[in-house]
Amino acid sequence: MKHRKSLGRLRRRIAALSAFSLVVGLVAAAPTSAIADEAASTIAGSVVLPSGVDFDIDDLSVSAAHLVTEDEGSWWEEASWTGVASDGSFAFEDLDSGTEYLLRFWDGSGLLATGYYQAPAVPGVGSLVRDDASATRVTSPASGIVFATEKSTALAGPLDLRGVAAPADLDIKITAYQRVEYEDWSDWESISSTSVTDDDTWRVGQLTAGDEYALYIYDYSGQLGEGGYYVAPSTPGAVGSLTYDAEDATLFTAPGENITLSLQGVTAASASGVIRGANSAPIENASASALKWDPWDEVWENVNRTAVTEADGTYVIQALSEGIYTVRGIAPGFTAGYLGNAGLPAAPTATNSFEVTSADDVIALSPITLQPRASALGTRAGIQPVYGGGGVHTLPATDDGSSEEVQLPFPVTFFGQNYTSLYVNNNGNVTFGDSQSQYTPDDLQGRAGNPIIAPFFADVDTRGEESGSVTYGASADGKKFYVTWDGVGFYSRHDELLNTFQLVLTSAADQTGRSPGDFDITFNYDRVEWETGDASDGENGFGGTSAAAGYSAGLEGVPGTFVQLPGSFTNGALVDGGSHALTGSSQNSTQAGRYQFEIRNADVDIRYGDVTGTVTKPAGSGTAPAVGTTVRLSGPGGALFVTTDENGEFNFSAVRTGAYRLSVIPTEANLVGSSQSVTVREGSNDPVSLALRGPHALPSAVSLVSGGSPVSTNSDGVPVVYYGDPINFGVNGTAGATSATYQVTLNGNVIRSGALTENPAGRYSAVIPALYPNTGDGEISYTLTYPGGSVVTNSFDIYIDPSGVVVDQYGNPVAGATVTVLRAEAADGDFEVIPDGSTLLAPVNRNNPSVTGADGRFHWDVVAGWYKLRVERAGSATITTPAWQVAPERVDLVLELNVPAAVKPVPSISGIGAPVVGATLDATRASWPSGIGTVKQKSVTWFVGGVQAATGNKFVVPVSAVGKAVSVQIGADRVIVGNADGTPATSKDFAFDVSTGQLAIGTALKAAAPRNTGLPQISGAASFGSTLRASSGKWTGAAIAYTYQWQRAGKPIAGAVGIAYKVAQADIGKAITVKVTATSPGSLSGTATSKSITATKGKAKITVKAPKKVKAKKGTTVAVKIAVPGIAKPTGSLVVKWGNRTIKAKVAAGAKGSVKVKLPALKRGTAKLTVKFAPSGATKAVAAGGNAKAKKVKVG
């Protein structure tokens, strides 16, 4: 039973203690990368345990409580909990040094006495006291604390059950109640409880000797009736009874160790039926509960007799005592139904009720038809799950129940701990490690317990007739896990107000930039009508300890290990219409009622803080709240965004610690955003103030030119500059400035600066380097300083545009393409077109779609989320990008559209060389059209006569190519610096294939002729019959061959083509030359002609053979040989002078030039012999005569 307590804080304290042993286990198992323990000190001691008592050491523990003081008072709150070792020792390792603690010993079984440590008056063994006011305060650190315990004072005995055939399935709890007296009233309060054991015995311990107690008995199985306080029989051995009023109960004085409680079991009557839907289909797992008619109060009462339907919709309600009943049917997604199908009966009738008259009754009932219940799920932020093969699971109608351990479809890492399962708890949360029945929420900012994710931590009760249920399950793709609280009521059984909310866990481990174990948490809220259950001090669903929303690592006192949404624990804040209505706000979502949190684990110390603040805008002479303005936070935790409320206030929860940029995207077009750096620390951070302002338009004295054209401005007169192009900046001023400078700033940081040059007089200019990779709202300022110290300065806003571009398959910008931006809350969400003019887009461009101009560019500045781009153009197939998450920014996008009429760039090859044999053709000298960016040639293939001849950048034209067509094929990529796949990284080269076909160079020609550098020379006498020889002369080139042509008077001499030439008769008197032709392989021929020489007649050579001595007075004969070059048979005459004698002789042709001449006798002495030849006939035509050399002959 759940009993209302007077202090919500006491409930939270007790609940925290009940789970603390689990938290200790979690901390002990944390890896070194997880959150470190705070510095701590120790309290240690031991418990003197009694002998002869069969206790279980695992049931023993010691807690340490410290004093907490707040405005409403002070109380002792447990800070730590530890077990007791087998030798009785215990130790706390995590207490604060110098702090006072109360130590409390506890036995979970109730067998040993429990109480607070009280030090002995003299050193020794302390004792236990029940009152914390009498306890001893122990200051940490401390050791050597010893106290004794003993068997606790108890009431105990057997339970005598009569009329129950098989009691094994009984679930009986016995609670001792004691009257407590207050100043002006008294009440019965629960002191201690126990369960009946399998051997039908019970023991309620932790009681005070001499005090009186009433025993309350309740059987959850329903076989002992409806429960009540025990009334002993007046006759020993008779059967006792149960009463609802403790005043009528029998009181037992403690201790009492042999008290027999005798009870009669209820009758075994049963009723069966079927529950079905409006379509007559049976409903499985519906609850069928018996309600008994109270004739005195004329109301139907729940008697805790419930059955669950089978697959065919049938049920059997057992153990019904005598009386009149109706049956209520409840199932998820349906309104409650009753016998008779006409709502809860006002009074019993034959159609809506039945009567049990004896234990033997077996009653068959008419069907109950349930009508579908209108669900609020999806009316605002909720998602209708599509479950996988495991289907949907439903928690039975319950108050504080939980699921069994549920296996997640994917592993998660939460605050450094790895989990593959969780527990779904009815009270608006899931926990890791163990289930949780706690119904009043903890302060998530300092809770100690199981790690928890709580979209709405409050006392949910689904037992009301109109209450919906809690369902859970995995998506079909196994990437999501849903838990839905659909139209649930609050304790106790209230269903007049209902809440619909949802938790979605989404695996993110396979997303770009995420790591194993990463996941996203989404809270969806459709309807929040109540905030508190009755047992949490609420009245009619409000007040008391209100609900909390957030998540926590369960580490008490560790800053930054929790997330708690604003309005948690604040009465009236989270409900619809409240100051922090969960259905009215959002985080990282454009959908009101949706809150999204990324759980990232890689290289991150998991600590959280919050960022809060206000945004104002100009209003008249003052300011006003900027309502509905998007605030963006970018940094190590990614990008988050929220929308300001009616007060211009914003709040970011679950922000990882670190340095961030906080910026505002104005809703109105005539405002300029604001930004500043913030450092997020653990826990709460100081509020931040941001102010929007009006735009500073481009001054009339300033001109900006970029990309060859004046820079365009938006509707506010603010220039929009493309961050990839340099900017030609110019400003008109007064001539003669001594200093002129410019500066470009972004987010308060200088990103470009430099000097301005004056030319012509009074005109100051500079080329500002491209602003890449900077983007967003920036500012340009300039300063002109003049002689005498006067200064002119001015500034204006700019928008630095990180445009993407649509190109065709060859990289050419595509004009007239329609680019549409679509957005979703998650990677697998439904992507929808952002409405034209939406504030999800920055004012610089709120057109959606956009149509590209001649440069093919498009751009939007957007809030965080998941995006796709769709590109359409007549005649081209539509393309849609993959889903990209922003942040990080996705800039430099290059989107390729296949355009049928696209023109491929073709290079000019006029500069690569002429196709002449021996020439080197160079493809690197091909000239691509200007303005197309960088072209990288990746392959070159050369062709001769259409057949591949070579590869490589260069090609030497071979001789074999002469007369054949020469062509080249160039494989090339046109490179655009950009981002084609949306990768959030520095832009890179993106290549478009612009490879060519065979480009014709021309027909191969012979090479130029060798060039003569030295004329041929003729050697030898140029006389008839003589042989002349020619030299080739000197020539440029290599591997040259020579031919010769002798010429007479400039005309070729037939047959005279050798290196040597014999002078002929026809040559006489004529100019003789030689023409040399020089030839290299594959080249043209070069010629050169020698200088001329004149051919002359030949000269006869006369050889005389005479004796050296002849006898006197005796004649002799001499032999004369006439040799004329070129004449084999010379003719002519000889005149021989011999001494004083002259002899003539004829040279006939037959003599072949040889003549013997007889000489007469001479007197003794020396005679001179001379011979003279005179040619005749043909010989005379070609040769001249001649004289032989005179000889002297001795005559003796």
C-alpha cells in the first residue's frame, strides 16, 4: 500500500536510500575515463553481532546521514550507505572531511534491532537508539567506532490458513501499525512490515518492547479476501477475522514470539468471459477486474480480483466471495468497458452484473466490448512508432510497477558506462542497472541512485478507468527504442487529467562524427495536464512535489552529471500553459514539445552545464524582448538551438562543458544578428544578454567588386560577398591621407586587415584576400588619417556567403536550376520542405526554393538539424542529396546535375608542336579555356594513322609517320575546390572528367633539310683526263647521307655522280662544279655547290729512255713514250735533237704513244738529247705538246 507522507523531501530521502547500494556498485565499476570520485574521508568501525541468531550478513548495512538546512527547515539526510562484513566491520570511504554524521544500523530482514549509534559514556561499546535526536554525531574522519546490536523486539508466529487448497501462490504481507499521538489528533502509522514465508510463519521486527500494535494483513493474490486489520477470535482455536478499522483490531504487546493468526480463505467461485474490440476481434493482455457492489454506500468497490486475457480474449476471475459484481475491462488504446457495455453501472441489473451465492459457482459472463480510446499521441510532438519483429510491449495497469529487464536493440554508453538493457518504469522514466518504483521525483541535480532518463518523473497511475498505458518496443530497423506514456493518469487512480509523453532513444553510432555507444535522447510531449500524484502532496494533480524532466548519471553531488529541464519541481511550470510548459518549448527542434539531446562519448569528459539568457531588439528609443528568435549554440557538443519565449528568454540544457559561440538568428529581416563567446562550466552558468540591432548598409563612398562584378546587397543594403573570391575594396575620401587602412571582423575577431593605396588622388583601394573559410555576419571598417591628426572612420555590415554551386557533369555552373532545402529532426526522420520565408532560414536568404544564376550558386544559413537538398532542372534527372546534419556546417557544396546539352571543355592543342619528323610534341602545352578553374591532365595517348603509337606527355614524330594523320587523346579532370559529399571538413579538390577524344594535330611532314655551313671543295688538276675529287662540305644535323652531281658550265654532266670525276674533252674551257645533296632520315634534302674551276687541255708527258753512254762513231736508238691523259693512242710528231743533229719522227696511232728513234753516230764527247712532241689530230684537240727533260749522254 502507498501511504501519503507529510513531507515530499522525506520521501525523496527514503527512496534515495533504498537504491543507494546499487549506486555504490556503479561507481566502483566506473572506468578511469568515467567521472572521477570527489576527495573524501573515512569513518570506520564494527558492529558486535549477537550469537545464536540465524541472521543473513547480506541483509546488514550502515548508513551515514548529514544535516541539511534550507529555508523551510533542517533535517538529516542519508549521504552514504555501506554493507557490513562477515566480521562485523564497516567503513565509509566517501565522506566529507570535517562534516558531522549520524550512523544508523539496519537489518533488512528485521531480525536484528535497528537504530542510531549512541556513544558509550565511557570508552567501550556503544548502543543503538531509535530517536535520531539521541544519536551521537560523528565527525569525519573517525575510526574505532563499536556498537552492539541484538535480536530485535518482534511479534511473530505461524499463520493458520483454513479453506485455502493450495496456498503456495499466496503473497501475504503483514504490517505492524501503532497509534501515534499528536497535539490535537492521533493516527495509526506503519512501523514495520514482513512477508509470510514459505513455511507459513511470519515475524515483524524493529518494534519497541511494551508497545501495542495492530497487525494489518493483505494477500496480493486475493485468496484471503480484501485484507484488513486482524481481529483475534474470542474462542481459542476458532478462526479470526479482518476489519477495515484499526480501532476494532486486536492489539498485541511486543515482544510476542508465538502468536497464531488464523484466517479463513475466501470461496473458490469464479467468473469467466471474453473482452473484444469494436470489430469483435479478441483483445489479448486486457485486464478484467471484478468490482463488488456495496449495498450500504451504493458504490462499486475494487476487491483486487483481476485476470489478464489470453490470446483469444478470454479471462477467468478466481476466488470470488459471495456478493454482487460487475467486471471492468481495460486495454491499451481502449476506453474502459463494463458488463452490459453501457459504462459503469449506476446500480446492478441483470445485464450489467452477476451474483456469487456459493463457493461452487462457475459463472459465464457476456462479452465486454471496448471502444478505441482517442489518443493525444502525435497531436503535437509525439511519434507513432513502427515496431519491429519484437512488437509492442505493454506494462499492465499499475501504480509503481516496472518492466522486467528489457534488452535494447543497440548498445549505449551513458556517462562512461556501457549498457545493453534498461528497465521501463511506470513513473515516467527508464533506469539502467535495476528497476525503480520510486514515485516522488528526486532532485536530478544531486540524486543518488540508478542512472535515469526521465521525460516526466512523477507518480503515474494507469489503473484509472480512462487512463491509458505505458508501451515500449524497438523500431523495425533496430535503430530506435520507444517508450510511450499515452494518456496516463496519476495516483491514486485519477484519470480526469491525462498526460501523453514519449521517450525515444536513437542509435547514432553509425552517423558521421559519432562513436560507438553514442545515442540521442528525444523527449516528446503532446499533452501535460497534471504534475503531481496524491502521495507526493499533490491535490487534484497539482502542487506538492511536482514532476521533473531530464536525465542523470545517478552520482550524488557530482556537478555536471545531470540534465534537468527548467520548471522541474516548480508547481505549475511544466503543465500545459505553465511558465515552462513542456508542450510549448523545445530544444534543438523546430517542433514545439520536442527536446533532443545528443549523447556523445568519444574523447569527451561527460559533464554538463546550462546556458540561459535574454535577447532584445530595438524598440523606439529603447529595447524590447526579441520573441520567437532562434538562438544557436555551437561548440564541442555540436550545435544546439532554442527559441526565445514571450520574455525574450532562452535556455539550453545538457550542454557539454567547453568553449562555445552563442549567436542569434533574427526573425525580422531588418535586424542583424548578434553573437559572443561563452564558456560552459559544470552546473549553472551566469545568464547571457544578446542584443539585435539594425543593419549598417554599404556607404555610398565605398565600392566592392568581387568575381568581376559589383557585389550585390540584400534588402537591407548589406553586401553579400562570396567567401571564395577576393574583394576589390575602394573608398572615396579627401586626398593626402597619411595613413589608410581597412579591417574585416567576424564575431569580434579580425580576420583580414591591411593598408589602402591612394591612386588616383582621393581614391583609396586594396584587394582584400578571399575570406574563406569564414562565413556569416561580418563587418568591414576603414580608417583614413590626415595631416594634423584628423581621422575619418566608418564601418558597414557584410554577409560572408559560403555558397554551394550546381554544376553539370563537366563542372560548368548550371543556371536556372531549382534548389530546394528540406529538413527533418533526425537522420531517419520525415524530410519536409522548409516553407518559403521561414525563420529556420537566416534573413540573408529565406527563399525556398532558390533558382541558380549564371554562377550556379545557392546558399542558406540554417538552424541546427538534418537537411537534404533537392536539385531540379528541365531536361535533367532530379537529384537529392543524402541527409546531412548541421552542425557542423556543410559548405562549399558541389552538386552535380546531368545536363544533356552540357558542353565539355576542349583544350586548344595549337601550342603542343607541329607534326614534323623528329619534332617533340608536348601535351602539357595544351591550352584549356580560361575561367574553368584547374585542369589536371592524368593521361596522354598519341595516335599515328588512327593507331596508338605512344603514351606519355611527350611524343617524338617518327619517320614512319610521314604522310599519316597524327592525333592526341588527353585524359583530364577539371578540378573544382569544393565539397561534393557533404563531409564536414575543409573543402577539397572535386574532379569532373573532361577527357577528350582524339584531337587532330595534322599530317606528319618530313623534317627540314640539313643546313650547309661549309661549301663542298674540288681537289685535283682540272685538266683533260685528270681526276677531280669532291668533299661533302660542312652540314648541321646527324646521320646525314651525301650524293654528288658534277656540273659543266652549271649543267649536270651525265653520269658524273661520284665523289670523283675525270675531266673530259667537253670540259675543256668550261667551268666545272660539283653539287652535293645532303639527306637525313625523314627529312628534306639540302644542297650546296662548290666553287667552279675551269677545265684545261691535258699536257703530254714525254718520257725518253736513252743509254747513259754510247760509243763514238756508232749510232744508237732511244725509246720515247708519249702519254697524254685520256688518249690511249696519241698522234703527233717528234723533233729529237741529238747533239748537233736533228731527227724527226712521226707518232702514229698504232704506236700507242711508243716510238723508237735511231740516233746517228757522234764524235767522242757529251751529247745533249732533247725531245719535243707536237700533237696532231684528235690528240691535238685535247692536249698540248711538250718537251721531255733534256738528258746528257756521254759519247766515248
